[in-house]
Amino acid sequence: MKDVIAAKPGPVGEVPEGWSKTKVAHIASIITGPFGTLLKASEYGGAEGVPLISVGEVREGFLRVTDETPTVSQSVTKRLPQYLLREGDVVFGRKGGVERSAIIKDFQAGWFLGSDGISIRLKDGYHRPFFGQAFRSGTVQSWLLQNASGTTMPSLNQAILGAVEIPFPNDPKEQEAIAEALSDADALIEGLERLIAKKRLIKQGAMQDLLTAKRRLPGFSGEWVDTPLGEIGPFVGGGTPSMARADFWKDGTIPWVSSSDIRIGELHSADRMITVDAVKGSSTRVVGPGSILFVTRSGILRRFQPVMINTVPVAINQDIKALLPRSSEYSAVYVFHAAVGAGDQILRDCMKTGTTVESIDLTALRRFCVSCPKERDEQDAIATVLTDIDAEIQALNTRLEKARQVKEGMMQNLLTGRIRLV
């Protein structure tokens, strides 16, 4: 474990004693991906090809290669070897997310730099893992966003990237110590991300089995029935109180939810609070815990997935319909999970056609069937299993967010020399 000391201000200005600051152009070569006819779209593809790395593959510190990532053949890599990436290269996207960067790992060496990519190759004598981390510091990312060219979409070029100034400790051992500490933080984050992905797959499998009676929980053998959502309980809609009425919103106590507050099955903000008088004086509707919200208009293709209200009552606007399951016959949590599992099918079966605004047909939604055990105890048991998995995922997400915050704090301190490892 390295000792940690606070840095003393040094003669270089913004950097502490024992540190220097240099422009990227002085310590590295910068390569822009091939333009124009140098690499044609017809040359993409091939089972034996290597991934083509462009802006879409560059994430926050890592490369995300999917089935959609283009590849280039061996004939291309032989013809254009100058665009083959090496271990330790740092890759950016040239357009769009210009602040994102990733350092090339050993198994990624030999991948190909795409036309929308730009890479940095450090000269000998500089610790590549340290500088790979330095390019992800908040200071460097902010500078890139502020200085990138273009009004509608930020863009990088060699001149802009070469002008970035990077502070670094003069002692290679200190560079290595900082890189190791930040790499350990990255390893923790990556491990949590893998565990969350695994838990999500486990939940997906459990939903496919338990919500279809493919697998029964011990002690249950009763009948299942396909039940229309409209028979499970009534659907209610809401409205928008007057935004001009300050007395509707000042000192409000009831969260007001619109479609913009819902993203992929989660209630993200709902930070607008309305008063009891606003509810009485408008068409908005307050629904309590156990209500299941469906976005039925305004961007449903981007955010459609039911959301369950678990804690406090909320008021809803006209783009949302709330299902209120009859508690005597149906477990609201079970119905929620069943509706989530059927989300894609609901979109296919209930979308209105021939309209300019994407929306869900409420009549079709009421008729849409989910499979339910007749026995309420079995509904509750299945709901408990799925809710427990959700709780595990949420706990891991909380740990992940804390780990990211710790990493961000470490970067702010270690990559500026504010805190020294000696």
C-alpha cells in the first residue's frame, strides 16, 4: 500500500512540485481513421475479419463490440497496417461523444481504427496506463467538449486533440502507482457490471419460466388462466394542471408524473410537486402504491415498459394510464412483473395504426391477456421471487454507483497531484 500525502504547490503553476504539464502533440502521435475511398463500405464484413472501431464502440474507458460492429478482412489490414491498433493506444470517437476514450488492451491489439475514430499512440518512456486514465479525467473531458469543433455535433481532429494539456508526475514509479490504483477501481466497477448483467439474465430466465407456468414453485399445482388486463382492474387516466397557476405548484406535496419522467420501466425524476388544490381543480388523477403505470402516448417506443408505484401516491398526466389491480384477487406485484415480461408483445398488439403520434390503443390494452395463477398465494410467491432478484440487482446498482463515485474522486485527486502516492 502506497503512502498518501497532500501535494505541495509547485513552480509549474497549476501542477504540484514534481509534476509537469505537456501537450499531447509533444508526447504522442495522433492517427485519424481512413477517409473517403481509402476504405469503402463494400470492404466491411467477413466472419474472419477484425472489429472496426469507431465512435459507437468507444465507451467510458472501454470498447463495446457487438454483433452490429463492422469488421474488416485480412486483405484490408494488410493494405492499411497503419490503422491497426496497438496495446496502450488511446482511442476516441471523432464525432459525437468526443469526451469518451478507451485504452486498447492486449487482446484488442490488431483491431482496426474506423473512419470515425481517432487514436493516440504515446512515445516510448511514458507510462501508457497512466495516460490512458488521464484522458478520462473530468478536466480533460470538459476541455474536449468545450473546444471540439462543430455547432450541431462536436467533432475532434488532430489539432484539437494535440492541444490537450496533460499533467503528470515526473517519476515513472508515481505514474505506475496512480495507474494501478485507478485500474483496481476499474476492475471493481467492471466486476460489478458483469455481476449485474448476470443477475439480469437470471431474472429474465426466471420470468420466462415462472410467468408461464413452465416451472412451478414447490407446493403449487392449481390452474392458470389467461386474463385480460381490463378484468384485473380498471384503467384510469390523468391530466395536466395549469402551469400558469403558481398556487398549483408552490409548496406542492404530490409528485406529478408525465411520460418524460419514465425511462425503460423506471420512474426517474417526478420532481414536480403539485398541491391538493391542483388535483381538485384539474383532470390529473392521484394513484396510490400498487398502481401500475403504462405510458400510452408521447415517446412510447423509446420508453415503454410498465412502472409500479411502490411508495407514495403520485398524480399522473394524460399520457399515462394507471391499472389498479383488485387486491382481493390479484397480486399487484405479480401483475406488474407479468406486464413487464409482456412489454414487447403489448407494443406489437396494442399500438394504434394510421396515426401520426405513436400511442397505445386503450381498448386493446384492456383486452390484452397475461397468464395468471388462479390461486392468489401462488401469485404472491412468484412475485416474491422476482422482487427478491430485483432487490439484489438494485443493491448491486447502488454499489456500482458508489464505486463510480469513488473512482471519480480518486481521478480528481490523483490525476491532478492533489493527493500523492509515494
